[in-house]
Amino acid sequence: MVNIKRGLSGRYHNYKWKFQTWQFNRYRKRYDSYSFNHKVKLANKWLVQYPEQAHFDINPINYWFENIVVRPTSVLEIGGWRGDLAEEALSSFEHINKWHNYDLINHNNYQKCNDKRYSLITLNDYIWHLSLNNEYNVLIATHMIEHINWQEFIELTGWIPIIIKTVLFEAPLPSSNENINWKDDHSSHILEKGWEQVINEMKNHGFSVNYKENNTVIFIR
């Protein structure tokens, strides 16, 4: 009986995984036709379905905060989900005086970070359509840029406020690729390009690479 239950459970999880992958493939195929509001709706749906989406390597992030960022530090985070990274960083660095997480999600009760310096700001439009009044001096986005397309990435990099002198991106991208195929990847990854193309686009806006290892690149200008 135990073996039968295990077998049925295994089949169920295998079917569920395949169905979810099919849904992600459909999402990628239709992505360019989705409105901003529809993307918000999907993000909040996935927050409930997949709440544990905190992906970051704290070691290069610690290096960034210890050696590169301007002090005092006002952090603009894009796609920080539930504030897991903010919670860890704010507990370690007193020179951070502000950390604002701009995300599509709007469920504040899911937030992990309770530090008084932290806020979730729910986007009601693409962030590159907003004017932030020179409020921040550093930008971080971990496992975020792979969830937008190349044209959106170009708009993002062109928008980065001039007062921001350093940017940290972390993303699971190949070193170089002009046409990444994410088909059958169990994720909502979209970005078509690799790190070489990302770095070149950042160079177009005055940034150079200060640090590059594994999935993390730190830019300065």
C-alpha cells in the first residue's frame, strides 16, 4: 500500500511539473501581448503559488556594500519579492539609510523584512516610466532582469537615474547569447540575451564592470 501511494504521489507531482512547465511556455509565447496590469495579476498569483522565490548570492552583495556603494546608502531594489535580501542586508549594514523594493506584488502581509528602513512599493506602471527625484544612489536587482525582455531591459538601463553610480545585477544568464531559448524551463524567464550583451548595453550608459563572478555583475560609473 505504501509503495502504491508513493507511486501515485510521484505520478501526480510529475504531471503537475509538466503542466506548470507548459503554462510557463505559454506565458513566454504570449508575453509580448500582455498588458502591465495582466503581469501584475500573474505576479500576485505566483506569489501565492510559489512564495519562496528568494534567489541571491550574499557574498558579492556583501562585497558591494562593504567596498563600492556610496555612503550613506539609499537602495533602489527592483523585483525584491518578499524582502528576503533586504532583511539580510539591513541586519548587517548600518550605513544603509533607506531600502525601497519596487515590485509587482501588492501583498504586504507576505513581506519578510520588518526593518523600519525598508518599504515595499507596489508598481502601477513600468518602473522606467517613473520619476524618482534622485531619491536613491545605488540599484540592485537579483534574479529580476531575466524576467523581462530585451527591449524592456534597454528601457530600464536608459532610465537608470544619473545619481545612481553603481548597479548590481544577479541573473542566471549564459556568458553570451543572442537568442536564449527558455522553452521547457520551469520558470518565467524571458530575457533573450546573455551577459556579454547586458554588459555592452550598460556600457552604452556610462557603466563599466567592477566585479564579475558566476551570476553576479557589479557596475560602476
